[in-house]
Amino acid sequence: MALALTVRKQFEPHEDYGFFGPWSVTWRVWTYPTSVTVGFQRAVVVEELDPALVAAVDQTGAVRNRSRSRYDRTLRYFAMISLGDSRSAVTASDVLVKVHAKGVGIEPLSGKPYDANDPKSQLWIHLTAWHSILYAYERYGPGKLSPADEERYWADCAVAAELQTCDPADVPRSREGIREYFEAMRPQLVGSDTAQSMMDYLLNARVMFPPIPFFLRPGAWVINKALRYATIATLPRWMRKMAGLRQSRLLDAAIIPVMKISFAVISTSSRLELLLLPLLSPSTVTVAAPALLRIPPQVRETVTPAQARERHGFLPPLEEYARFRKLIDSRAAARSQNGALQDPGSEPPVEIDEYEEILGPVG
């Protein structure tokens, strides 16, 4: 008991429960250890089949050059939306819109322009993440949600979509709806050489590991392989073929009990989860700890994203992007008139001094 109180005292309580709270199915699914491992790895891997997204990712080089910090910041963002307080969530949403403003260019396969803040691209990222987190939970965790809980989960997914530039009305509200969405997206997905290379790279869990001492490397190798097998086992055959991935049905089946037992053991202790989380995403710890330890917030309430934006002075993401894009374009035009030609997409972000504080270290 004393140890538990000591651990709890290490973390500051959130301002409020954010958008969902400890009684929600979202907290139940997103705090289970499958979420930050197989679930999140699956999400970032599947995302790469969208040619516009992989072009934007490849443009920055951040995934390969700063793999660990990129994984850390992205996971922290999703944790802030699902588990954090409302002020942090809407602030992070605002910052991310501005960071994504640099992600514009021409997609090389189609020759069409892409924009990281495009509502369709944001919907793809959002649904891929929420679907993958749930898929991993059901396959390697406690099992399938009840129909009522599943309905609530997708309703929560629509609420979280209000923090993106996509329209929450476009979020499917059922398992069947999600399947229909992926079927509709399937003709637009491309297993290009760049996508296949990126997916294979992200399936190597070492991109998220900290420096490993020599004597622990065999264990890290085993964990890395297990996560890779478990993640590939969640991918449908058509997706594996597109991604250039091969894995036997026997291995698909064999990895299930291994991962279910491992995650069940980890889930028995929130303190154990907090010991392991810094290895994968150190900046997520302060966001997730109050939820994992059930530390009451300063105010025990949940709010809607609209209420949070009004309370803390933010515009809806799509409106904020239109405003911010106009500012960037006007600055680029001024530079052009002065003889300093510059691609609008390379214009340095402005108004995001809080980037490192909100989303985690850049390096």
C-alpha cells in the first residue's frame, strides 16, 4: 500500500478527465498494454499504404532519422487525446495542425498534390489508429467487446476525430462500418517500393527501443521478433501481399497464446506497466500514469472537444489550418516578391514555440 502511494505521488493529477474518463471503454482499451505495442505498431505500419501519407513521411525523413522520438511523440499525442486532460488535448491538436502544415507537396506516383492536413488523410490516420488499437486488444487482450461497448468505442472515436481536420460525421459507428471504410479505401492504397520499405522498417521494434546494453540484446531481439510476428498476424492477406510481407498461418496461430499470456501478466500491475512504458515512449508516461493509477484529476469532469476549445481559446482544427495556411502562404508570397523564392511547404512553422513542451522533445 505504501509503495502504491509513493508511485502515485510521483505524478501530477490532470486538470480534468478529458473527453472520456475512467468509466469509458476507451480508457479500458487504450490503457491495456496491447495499445502501446502491437496496436500502435500496427497503426503506423498500415498507414504507410496511403500514397499521400507515405510521401509526406518520406519528405521529412523523420521516421528513419529520428525513429524513436517520432514514435514517442506520436504515441504521446494519441495518449493525450484518449487519456489526457482537455486543455492538453486541444493544445496538442492545435500544435499538430501547425506542424503538419509543412507536409505539402506532390505525390510522386500520381503527380497530384498532397497535404498532411487534408481531411481524408487525417481520417485515414485516425481510423487506422483506433481500429488497430481495438484489434490488438481483442486479439491479444481480454477479447471481443460486447456490442454495447463496441458501439460506445466508435462513438468515442468520433469524439476524438473532432481533434483532427476530418469530419466526425465520416467516422463509422460499427465494426461493419469500419470494414466498409477499409474496403472503400483499398483501391486507393498502394504498396509502392517506398511504402514496403517503410512498413518493413517500422515492423522492427528496435526503432522504438532505447540503447540496449549488450547483455540485454538477446532479450530485446526476442521481444522484437514477437512484436513483428504478432503485428503481421493481424494484417489481412491482401494487405500483406500489397506490403510484400509473408508469414505462415501456423506462425499466425502460434503467436496468439504467447502474446495473450505476456500481456495478461503485464496488465496485472499498473506499476509494472509504468516501468515498461518509458522503454517505448518516455514522454507518454506523465500522460498515461494518472489514468493507469486512477489518480483523480483536479476537477472530476469530462467535457466535449467543443467545450474545451471554447474554454481554452482554440479554433476547430480545420478552421485553424485555413487561418494558419493563409499566414504561411502570405509570408511565402512576400518572400517571393523580395526575390527569395521558397516552396510554401518549406516555410518554417510559426506560432508553435510550445511544440517540444506539448508533444515531447524533437531530437
